[in-house]
Amino acid sequence: MNNKCLDCVALTIAIIGAVNWGLIGFFSFDLVALIFGNMSWISRIIYAAVGISGLYLITFYMYAGGMDKARD
């Protein structure tokens, strides 16, 4: 199944989440909490979207395995 738009959206959300986790890890600075409030309903939705995107991106491993077999 080829969902380029969904793949790009999921990847963008996951990158935003990764940058936020990097800021938390390096500087103890939570950008999402700063912008939307500490565990407000919108920040919880953002955290949930990052988690769902990460789970969806696990399927990229299947794509990577399938691409190599198709080239042989």
C-alpha cells in the first residue's frame, strides 16, 4: 500500500516529537508544554499523535525489507 501523504505526515509528526525529546534530554526544556500548557488536553493530543506516528512508522521496516528483495 502506497500512502505517501500519510507517510509524510507521520514522519513529520515523529520528527517534531524527536526534536521535543531532544530538547527535554539536553536542556530539560519541554517545548510542547511551553506552548500548549503542561498536560493540557491539546498537549496530550500532540503527545498521542507522536506516539501513534511512531507506531505507524514501525511499518517502514517492512517497506525496507520488501524494497531490497524487489531489487534482486
